[in-house]
Amino acid sequence: MTATLSDLVVVSNRLPIDVSVAADGSMTYRRSPGGLVAALQPVLSARSGAWIGWPGAPDFSFEPVRLDGILSIPVALTAEDIADYYEGFSNATLWPLYHDVITQPEYHREWHEAYRTVNAKFAEAAASSAAEGGTVWVHDYQLQLAPSMIKQLRPDVKVGFFNHIPFPPEALFAQLPWRREILMGLLGADLIGFQRAQDAGNFRSCVRRLTGLATRGHQILVRESDGSVRDVLSAAFPISIDSAAVDARARLPRVQARAREIRSELGNPDRILFGVDRLDYTKGIAHRLKAYEELLRERRLKVPGVVMVQVASPSRVGVSAYQTLRDDVETTVGRIAGDFGSLGSPAIHYLHQNQDADEMAALYLAADVMLVTALRDGMNLVAKEYVASRVDGRGALVLSEFAGAADELRHALLVNPHDIDGLKASILRAAAMTPKEQRRRMQALRRRVIENDVSRWASSFLDTLARR
Ligand code: G6P
């Protein structure tokens, strides 16, 4: 066991810090941006907390480092681990399987083997970092075997698991050759959290049909090897953002000035349509572009009155489905730009780059219509960030009913992104929405996002786990 034991240990594929190495080998550490680490920071630092994760590069490690009260403990992965566990089993098997098989999942025994080995590495690191009777909170689909591995190594600790992505219906999950092992891996946890009630329900029906274990309401009754029965609770805990921080940033004079500047740099159009996503096939970027292109072709939207901005942050570039998606999106963007723009008045601005938090806030403030057209999404925090940024009560949110956020954000214009005519009608409706209707809807949306922020989400999960 390591010298410092932690009462609360978070385990996720990625560490919450960015490490840069200078030419002389010295390292500097910076907390990564993002709501999850911000939300967990106070509780982790109060409980001498640790975070176990991969530093994001091959064969890279360092001594555990404490930053803002969180001890980051790296799990080093080899290039082969990354290819098989991360790009392979996590992102070319589980990711498409859990997102409605939008692209075909690939099933490879070597990938599964690597997934098991890497999950064991994370589990061992967690087991040797947790204090007696402490809590270990495992995150997301990359680590579904870790809960039972941790429980086996350390029966004294409480184990929680939260799945950030959807959990598929049994008819799809049943394809997975290792379906029973994954379910039993998760069932090592005392509490299993999902984004939507629908995901928790899918999980319980998979458990009933594929493991033969009984469920009672939200509980699953797990028979242990000694014959005793342990009950595991599964429930929905919809994640959120650091709403107050997003709201505060949008009020900064420099951000408001930048939003005005963006508007004028875009030629002061009547309507700015905006999309921002990781470049992922689950986000429905192609559907959104198709709807926009048809509206331009039919002259129901006209340049320069309207302009679209699409920010696509680079993601999982080593996985072939992401390379194909990039080619498809960029072909369509090129066609839209070529067919409908003119010098000085482009129809679309496309950025395949990460934007910093100020620029994002300014873009949200400048966007008259926010397009979230995911084909399947665990939650979609962009929708919540847009709402929290609209301190002026303006703007219109077009939101896919297949994003978890649709359960809460009922005052958005909800769309089925597969229905291109329906999507086009909603885009036109959003673009024509009166300021009064924008305010009415945005007020209701803001109430929801401000009330249910990420720290409330974290404490509700941890309090429920503590009561187990
Ligand atoms: C989703 C997943 C996260 C993941 C993130 C970025 O939100 O739920 O677990 O970290 O995408 O993907 P990446 O593969 O770059 O970590």
C-alpha cells in the first residue's frame, strides 16, 4: 500500500490534470478544465482524496502529485494498451454498442483481453490507495470490470460506479460476447449510477435476462460465493455542469465584448446558428449539416442573413470510424461553403480545434440558435452550458430527444435528428422565435440548470453511496 491512504478515491480513464514536460525533463502540472474535477475538488480535498487515471500519452508516468488537494496517481499504459484497451475495446467495441450501434461495433478477443488487464491495473491502484472503510468511485464505460476487481481486493471499501454514457437495451447489449462478465464486473459496486432512468432500466433488464439474478425495484440481489446476498442499487443521477461558474464567465465584460466582436467578425448576420461537439459520430453533425444545406438550397435560409459556426474538437483520431466521420463532415462543409458562400460572406465557419473557456462562452452568447442534434448521448453538457451562458435570457436551443439532457430541458425545441424535415422545421422555428418566447423558454431552462448543478449531482451520488 502507498504511504498516504485516501478516504475517497476517484478512478477514471483520464487523470484530471494536464502534464507538460520541458526539454530538461522537468514537469509542470495543471488542473484540466471540466466540471467533473471542479465538482469533486472540494469533497476530495476535504477527504484527502486521490484520483487514479491515465495521463493520456503512451508509456508515460510520474510520481503521484497533489494539486488543489487532489492526489493524482497515474496508471501508465503502453502503446499496445492504448491500441487495444482504449482505441479498441473502449472506443470501437463498447462506445458504438452503447450508442445504439450507430456504427458497427468490432468484437476482438485480444481487445477484450487488454480491457481486462488494464481494468485490473486500475483496480490494483485503487485498492492500494483507499483507506480502511473508504470509498472508491469508478467512472465510465472504460472501467466496467474494475468495481468487482476492487471489491475482491478490498471487501472493506464502498464502491460506486457511474456510467457517463447510455446503457443499451438488452437486444443490443446481448451481442457482446463478454456480456455476462461486464455485468458481473459492474455488480461489484454497491451503487451503480446512470444518466437517465431509461439507462438504469436497460441495465436491470440485462441483469435479469443475462445473469439470472433477481431485481427488486431498483435493487439487484447478488449472490456471493459464501452464499450471502448483497443488494446493489441502480438509479439515475443526471450529471450537470458547474452552472454558477459558467454563468459568471458569461457575465465578464471581456467575454461580452468578445461576443459582440464575434458577431461583427461574422458580418453582423441576423441569425448565427452554432454547433460545438467532439468530432464524434454520435453527435449527429452530418444530420445537422444536411438540414442546413437543404434550407439554403431551398432558399428558406439565406446567406448573409444567416451563418453557421461549427466547432468540432479533435477526438480519438486513431479510431477508423472517427477518421471516416472527419472526411464526411469536411466534404459536406466544403460543399456548403462552396455552393452558398461568397467572398466576405461564408455560409459556414468550421473549426477543427479546441476553444478555450472564454471563447466558448462568447460563442454561446453570440449564438442565436444552438444546435444539439445527437443521435444518442448520455447527457450532452453543451446543451446545459449554452443555457447557463445565456445570462441575457436570449437564444433558442434545438435539442435532440436522444440526448439525456432532453429529460430535464423540456423547454428546448426537442427534435428527432433522423427526421430531416422535422429538424429543418425546428431550425426555422428557432431562427424565427420572438424575443419574448426566447425569454420564456430560457428562463425555465436556466432554472433547471442552475438548480441541478454538478456539485449537487456529486453529493447526491456520494450521499446515496454512503447510506448503502
Ligand atoms: C465522453 C466519455 C468520457 C471521455 C470523453 C472524451 O464524454 O464519457 O469518458 O473522457 O468522452 O473522450 P476521450 O476518449 O478523449 O477521453
